[in-house]
Amino acid sequence: MDIGNRLKEVRKGKANQKQIADLLNTTQQQISKYEQNIQEIPCRHIITLAKFFDVSADYLLCLTDNKEKYW
């Protein structure tokens, strides 16, 4: 799995792209680019998304399949 698909997976059923765009102070189009792996997700967004979805940053980055956060 790649980071774009992982983002889409955690987002589905919890928020739409526009809501995530508002959270990250960006556009829905940008979120779409992240999910399609057209553009890399900035580190600051990874942290915000991990907190919002209550998962570890490692999970979003596909470094683990364990959603449990470490903090």
C-alpha cells in the first residue's frame, strides 16, 4: 500500500476531501493529488492527519500496519 491509498483508507467514512482540505488549510484538489500520489504530503500535514484520525504517523506513512499511535 502507498501513502495516498492509506490516506484515502483512513479518510473514507470519516471525512470527505473538502473537510480534510479545510483541516489542513488547503484545497480539495490538493487532497486529491495527495491521494493519487501526484504530490507528496508535507510532514506538518502527516502530523495533523495522524492526530485527526487517531492513528500513528508510521501507519499513514505505510511503515507499519499497526494503527496504534505511540504517544
